[in-house]
Amino acid sequence: MRDWIETTSLFVVVLIMAWLIGYGAYWLYDCCYGEWLDKPMAKAVEERPRPEIYQVQPGDTIWGIYTEFYQGYNWDEVRYKIGQANGLRNDTLYPYEVISLPDVEERKGK
């Protein structure tokens, strides 16, 4: 009985080792030649037009509006133009306030 247990245990260990080696070889092959290499990492996002007016939602900030609608533009200019167009004294926005989103020259920020 003891020999049978040792033989079965050895057989199970050998099967597990063979499975691990086979899976490792598959993983290595997939890393080097896998189908995923031909696919882009990120999907292209359709650029939607910037609305002329925007209703501020709770938690919105000028920085959040900048990252959503003005990505790639100069941050200082966007902040200034939004404040100027809406008569803001500082960067405080109030929930459900309706603000206009002005056009800004496309220019990379600092």
C-alpha cells in the first residue's frame, strides 16, 4: 500500500510539473508572439465638440473642466478665459451654475 501511495504521489507531482512547464512555455510564447501584440493598447477616443455652455455639477472644478474639454491647451489661459467670460473673481464654481466655455487658442501649456 505504501509503495502505491509513493508511486501515485510521484506521478501526481510529475503531472503538476509537466503542466507548469507547459503553461510556462505557452505564456512565454504568448508574450513574444501573441495576437495581442498587433492590437493597440488604448482605443482611440472620439473627440467630441466642446459645448458653448456647461452646467456645473457638484464636485466640478475649473481643473476638471480643463481636463475634460481643454486638454492640450494652456492651463493659465483657459482658467483666465473661463473666469473672464463668466465674471468669476476666483476659481470657485457653484453646483448647478451655468457657465460659458470660451474658445481658446490651441497652444501647449507649461
